[in-house]
Amino acid sequence: MKLLPYSNGVRKVNMKKELKPKDIAKNIIVGILIALAIGFIYQRISNFIAKETLKERVDYARVDDKRLDYKLKGEGKYTVVFDGNIGSTLNQWNEVIDILDDEYGDLNTFVYNRSGYGFSDASKQKTPKEQAEDLRILLRKSAAPAPYILVGEEYGSLVLTEFAKEYPDLVSGIVLVNPLVEDTINSKDFKKSLIINNIRRNIESFGSSIGLTTLMDKMNLTCDTDEFEEKLSGEELEEFKVHRTKKAYNKAVNNEYKTITSGNIDIQKERAFSGKPFYLIAKDGQEVLGKLGDESLTKIYNVDYEEDLVSMYEPDTVVTGIRQVVKQANEIERLEKKNKNS
């Protein structure tokens, strides 16, 4: 209260300071910064807990001082090297490998996680050629014996096509499953079709640093990974769900989508697999990639599966392709030895 001059009366004074628009904006910004800081701290703690509690069931080696996960098993003449879809981990190939283990005693199998997937460290955005070079180093460090039978699905088909081109002496055959076709992915229509997806991926990539992606995942607002998750169970499913919201995973997925929508993919050269058995498991429009191989050594198997992950939902189809390539590779080797001795 305040006494009025020359009066015995009193009047009330409003002690609350009226906020100006500038002050309101300042408070909002401070609130946002506090929320971001809390989210960042939460995400760091969450990442640490996940790292300590998840049981690692993979081996690893360092490539350019970055960890890359892998699994190598078996003893045999050929090593079958697998590389899979954007967003999936090395567990994409579990069922195919189980069938190969049951039916063949003379094949090694090698699966790995590209940068950012599983426990593999994140890295800068890389081209498929750079990823193929990383794979070559990883195969050497893991002592995975050549020659290799390459099996690539979707994005993995780009990496392994580059590998076959760069290191032909190490490769005895190739199987491509539901591969990306560069003429398609370099088109404006393809890029346009992924605009919303790429916006969501950018949000998830940013949000994975501050806990936002974890919150979105709990509200079922993240990009759909159900097709992959439905074929996982137990510890493998738990592991994927934990990694799914982390920065490394979301950065890797975002980077690979940026790569395929860059319009700059130039990998699939005619007869890139010359002299090698080539088995192509193709959906509609993918048959054009038969040009990668020699006509006499190329088999195109057309499929109309709805699923993107053919290796998980139709593993026998992939195993058949591997079986055919191994058979042809053995025949080529036999003829080469015969010609050398004659």
C-alpha cells in the first residue's frame, strides 16, 4: 500500500511487472534450451545404460578407428558375405545362414553391421564405394578367407556391386536380392516420393540426440520398422529396439537415404560382373540389372513378393540363389584347372 499525499486514505499498487513481448520470447527460448539440455542429458544416460546392459553377441574390428561389428563362422572353400537393407542389422540374414549351416558343411558365412547399425560406431556420410572399401578392410582384419560369394539386398546391393568391381580377384560369384536400380533412384520421381520420409528421418536423426526420438517411438510416431521387427525375437528384438532410438542408428539411416536420393549413383556398369556367376532375384523392373553379368553366367529369378526384406520372409529363395552360384563357381574352377593341366 502507498499513502496518498495530503490524505489519510490509501490506494493499492499492482506489484506485478507487466511482461513485454521481448521478455515473453526470452522466457520461451530459455524454456526450450532447458528442455533441450534435459533431453540431451537423458539421452546420454540412456545410451550409457543401454551400452552397459545389452549383451554383445558379435565380434568387431576397427576400420579408420571406428568399430564395425561382424560375425564369421564355418569352415569352407567360399565365404558368403552378406549386406542388407537400409535400417536393418546383420540379424536380417539369420534364417538364411541357419539354412546354409544345416545344408552345407563347406561354406563360411560373414555378416556385419555398416557404420551406425548395432554396436558399430557412427561415421560421416559415405558413398557405397567407400563402404565397400571399409568392408574390404573388415574382411581382412577378421581373417575371413577369400574367395567370396557376395549376397546383397536393396542398399547392400550397391555396396557389394562396388566391392565386386573394385576387388574382382576376391570374388567368385554374386547374388543380388531386390536390388536398387540406379536409373530409378536417380530419377526426380523417386526423390519426390521420399520427401516426407526424408523429413521424418531428419527429425528422428536430430531428435535422437535429445530424447525426442525415444518419446516419438513410445507414441508410435517414428518411421515404420515393423517388417524387420516382426522377424526378430528375444534378445535380438530387445537389442534392435534399444538401438532404434539412438543417434548412431538414426544418423546412419538418414545418411543412406541421402545417398540414394542424391541423384549421383553411378555404379551399375554393363558386365561389371564379367566372368562371375550372377543370380538376380528381381521384382518388376529390376530385371534390367541382368546387364551386370555375362549372359551365359546370369540367372534372373522373378518374384512378386510384397515384402521388402526378401531374405527374412523368403529365405529359401536366397539360399537357392547361393546354391546356384556356388555350383557355377565350382564348375568354372574345375574347367580352369582342366585347361591349365591340358
